[in-house]
Amino acid sequence: MASFYYSKIERDRSSIQSELTLESRSLEREQRHNKRFKRDPLQDLDVQRYQPPNNDTSFRTKPPNSFDKTMTNDDVLGEEIPWAQQNALRRFCYEALNLGSGGFRGRFTQFPGSHPVSLNKDNLQLIRQKYYYATWKADGTRYMMLITGDGVYLIDRSFNFRRVRMRFPCKPIKDFGYGDKIKTHHYTLLDGEMVIDTVLLPGLKGKEKKPERRYLVYDLMVINNVSVIDRPFHERWSMVEKQVIQPRNHERQSRTLNSYYGYDLEPFKVRRKDFWFLSTVPKLLKEFIPRQLTHDSDGVIFQGWDDPYIPRTHHGLLKWKYPEMNSVDFLFEIDGNGNKLLFLYERGKKKLMEGSKVVFKGGGGTVTTSLHDPASYSGKIIECCWDCEEQVWVFMRVRTDKGTPNEFNTYNKVMRSIRDNITEEVLLNEMRDIIRLPLYQLRIRNDSKAKQHKNSARASR
């Protein structure tokens, strides 16, 4: 492998490991003294309309995301890179995530990111057995992000890399006699999703809005060539803020550190995604998602607080979707006789779903309008939801971000979730029972003590 792709990192591995060890010890001290949580989790969701924080962009009169054309999640971002370079970066991701040499003849073709499984009555019991936290399920586009000294790369679900022009400085390092020494991340691997926020424009008459592209980071797997996938989620999540987001915000706000770089010219903004204690799930579903969130959401993600990062299918990472939005991604084809066929994958091969029917509905629920000509979707990956009354699959959208349909095993899990029919009411009742368990009550007491300690400290100043 060419040394260009695996150049020596700017800080040696031992110093990075030392820094991460110190951070881990700091987190443990915070946990022992009940200081991990800065706010009461029951008050984490502001009742005011949610506006993404503006601390991840500099002031500007016309942001680069303002285009005449409609901004969509299907927009292609970044620049193509040479095949040899992409293959080298794919190899790095596989090795960093302990996935071996890439399978058949060393081909790295399968997206290695962690995938949640649909919530059903069986795996719901996992939430009763260990600490879980919740976040909204954004209806955006999944990307991993690889940050190197040679460029920043978005990694899509087809495991293709595209280069974007962005900057991610590291935390300042004390360089004796020379002040703070700023360096950029080199081989840092993130996981997240791209969304399009609709935000209010400040200082203008009325409530004018604009679309704004934003990358929500929810996990960290490698930092400066050091794998952290075996660390618990809460440590990795903390590192995202301290090691990636805060140094970037600090440099942008302190123009004297880097006055020549224009953060305002970057193609999208970046922030860490929030996770909350399970007691906030009712507020998440009743207020935050329908009234405050500035981009689309189709459900809730439940994340094990102490889980390692597990590539590909993670059976402990759970997703709940609104029942009408439970969906499967099929390969759709029309044969020579005009039959509409749906395919899944099973062991890497196409599997025909015999007897399955799909309809294409236009406005008002009418079937097959000129806007939804089935022939125009032949050969494409389409996302479909299940109509229980008609017993048919209903077309939702084309998945331009995916090159293959769902695996047959994934289909079975979605169908199990549909049959179990965990409605919003059922889910909320389960959450109320779960947070009464001793496992969660202990955490609530610790949070309450932490808040009292914080208030006492403020009062004594």
C-alpha cells in the first residue's frame, strides 16, 4: 500500500493513547461524583421550538447552502476520488473496525457502519436489562466521515468515498515555549447522518426560513489512527464533543487562531447529535419531534449507554418507527410481461418475493399517476411501507443512497415489528414501566444529586 495513504500521524500513538486514558479516567471521576450530567434529563428538551445551535458556523450574509434549486437529501456532495485511493481508504475502515481483509479477494465493497434492528416485543426486553438512552431517528442520509490530513471524506451506504473541503483541528497541545500548537485530525472516523434543517433567518421581517444542510455526528470509532470501538458508547460520544466539535468551534470563533480559513465556505455544518435519558421519550414523541425539530424524523433510536461500536448489524441497537413508516428497501423490476417484481438479497444473491405486490400512489392516495409511472423505477432500489388493510407494499421513495436492497433477514425483522404492532401508546407505557426499574431509578437519583450539587456550588460562589 502506497505510503501516501498511510502517512505517519503527527503525534505518535503512545501520546494519543495516553491522552485518551486521561480522558477515560476523567469520565470515571465524573461518574463517581455524579457530575456527568449537566442538566436534569427531564428538562433537556426545551419546550420552545428547537433551533439547531448557530455555534457551528461563522456569520455570513448568504450561506453557501442557499441555492435556487431545492435542497434534498439525494443531492450528491463532494468530489470523486481515484479508485486506488478509495480502495486504500476502504481497507483502512475495514481494519479499523476489525473486519479483516475485506472478504473475497480482498474486495472492500460492503458498507461497514453499524445498523440498528427494528424494535419488537422480544428485543424490547434488552432495554430492561441495561442502561439505554434515546434520540430521534432522523429521516436523512447516512454517512460515515473519515478525516485525514489529505482531505475529509463522506462515505455513503454504497461504501463510496467523496472528498469535501472541510477542516477539523485537534485540541490544542501545549508546546513548551511556543504556546498552543494546533494540528488537524488525521485518520479520525465518525458515524452520523446528513439532514436538511429548515431554520429561521434572523433579522428579517416575518419568519422567513431557509434550508441548511447539517451533519449530525452520533459516534466515533477511530481518533487520530487509534481505534476506540471497544470503549463504551458514552465515552465515545463524549469524545465527539471534546475532541472533534469543541476544537473546531473554538478555532472558528477565535479568528486569531486561523484567520485565513473560511468556515463559512464549507458545504455543510457539523454538530453532535443529542441523546437523552429514557424519561424524556414522552416529550421526545409528543413535543420535540412534531413541534420543535427542524428536519424530518420517522421514529426513535435506543442506544445502549455502555455498548461498544459493533459494525454492520447491531442487535442491541434498536429503532422504533411510527407504525405507518415501517419500511423495507426492495429492488424493483418490471419483466417482459409487465409484471412488477420485488427482490431482496439473500447471501449476496437476488431473492424474488413471490406473491408480494407493490402500488405506486400519487396525490390523494390514487394509484399510478403520471408522476409515479412504475416503469420509471425499474432497476432501482425503492423504499416501501406496508398497507395492512390492502396487504400490499406502497412505494415511498427511491433510495438513491443505496445500491442493494435489504437482506431477507432484515425483511423478516421488519415484518416481525409490523406484526407486533408496537404503537406509540404501547411504547410510552413500556417506557413508564422501564424507568421505574431499580436499574434506572438509581440513575435518576444520581442525576438528582448531581443537580443539587451543581446548584449548591453556584450558590456558594
